[in-house]
Amino acid sequence: MNLMLFGAPGAGKGTQAKFLIEKYNIPQISTGDILRAAIVEKTDMGMEAKKFMDEGKLVPDSTIIGIIKDRLAESDCKEGFILDGFPRTLAQAVALSELMSNMGISLDKVISLNVPDELIVGRITGRRVCSKCGASFHVEFNPSKKEDECDYCGGELIIRKDDNAETVISRLNAYHDQTAPLIDFYTKMGVFVELDGTKDVSEVTADMLNALS
Ligand code: AP5
Ligand code: MG
């Protein structure tokens, strides 16, 4: 199963990806997580990407497309994958189509989690993420069982550097200007499914699994 989770920052892509990993036993490919790992490792690519991420802007297409090309070639993607936060521009979407066509595969579904902007700021500012596995929690809406400890791997929960009220505005602007046009692209491809992302986490999961069955 080749899936994509689509939606604004804070829509719940990372949260729902964890359920798809368990259900289908396929890897989550989050360009945000890959970039954050490169920043921790202080690679040249990570240091360059950091400038854009700290300002809530998109990292250049050439960097992102290179990351995805390498990642999809890895052996754990043979049975499928879950794209999370990629593609985010038309150029990335076109590059993905070419890449998948060369691999002889296609997208099964693009699941869009629809959440209005006014709910996004509260989600982002209350988020806590695992420093080890990247899992997302929320102090109010989706708390971890133990404070500051990840339910999945026991890693320390931290606040992402770009999770502040100012950066959220530029991330939302980037989403509306550069990413939302992809809705049309994937609707025309016949794979776009829209879900109400404002429901409780478990209800969104149920709707998503229903859409995929
Ligand atoms: P990235 O890491 O992808 O961040 P994002 O798209 O801004 O998305 P988020 O991770 O913020 O949100 P999410 O949808 O995963 O929500 P989550 O499940 O955590 O990208 C970061 C940066 O990297 C970008 O700004 C850019 O600079 C760069 N980048 C990455 N990919 C790129 C690309 N392809 N091209 C160019 N640049 C790129 O949930 C959010 C919160 O809400 C959590 O606290 C969660 O617990 C809570 N929550 C989840 N679901 C619910 C629910 N149903 N009800 C209530 N609360 C909920
Ligand atoms: Mg995420």
C-alpha cells in the first residue's frame, strides 16, 4: 500500500501515521523527521535546512526531492510506505510521480486531514514530540501516559523549535500558498480522500482505516 497523509501543519499527519505503520507494517516517511535528524547530526544538508525550518519556510525542492529519491530506494519501502509532509509543492508532486512511475508503482490513496486554521495554533503550541521516535502528543488533546515520556519508546518528550505562535503563521501561509494547490493535482488523479481532522484522534483513525478498506 502506497499512501500519503496530507494536511496543514498540526493537522495530525504524524499522529495518524503511527496507526498506519502498525496496521500495514510499512514505514512512515516524514521529510520533517528526516530533516530534524540531519540537524541533530549537524550535516551540511541539515544546517542549510535549519535556516528555512526555523522561519517556518519550505526547504528548497532540490534538497527534498533528493531525500525522497534515496529513501524510496531503501528495501523497507518494497511493500509500500506512508508519505507524511511530502510533497508540499507542485514541483515535488511532479517529481514524485516521475519517480514512482520509474519504479513501476503508483499511489493508492492520499488521505487529507482537514482542520481549520483557527484550531491549528492550539494544536501546535501544546504539542510535545518524542526526541527518539518523533511520536506526537498534546498536553491537553492527546496526552502521553507519563508526563515527558513517550508511550511508544520511552524517549524524552520535547517541544519542537518551530512550534511557536509566530512560526505557525508562516507555516500556515506556506501551506496555503504552496501546498494546498496539490489538492487539485491529486483530486484529478482520483486518489484524494478528505477526512474531518477535527474529530478525536481515535475517530479520525477509524475514518481513515474505513477509507482504506
Ligand atoms: P513537518 O515536520 O512536516 O511539520 P508540518 O507539516 O508543519 O506538520 P506537523 O508535523 O507540524 O503536523 P502533523 O500534521 O504531523 O501533526 P501532529 O500529528 O504532530 O515539517 C517541518 C518543517 O520542515 C517545515 O516547516 C519545512 O520547513 C520543512 N519541510 C518538511 N517537509 C518538507 C517538504 N516536503 N518540502 C519543504 N520543506 C519541508 O499533530 C499536531 C498536534 O495535534 C499534536 O500535539 C497532536 O497530539 C495533536 N493532535 C493530532 N490529532 C489530533 C486530533 N484529532 N484532535 C486533537 N489534537 C490532535
Ligand atoms: Mg508531523
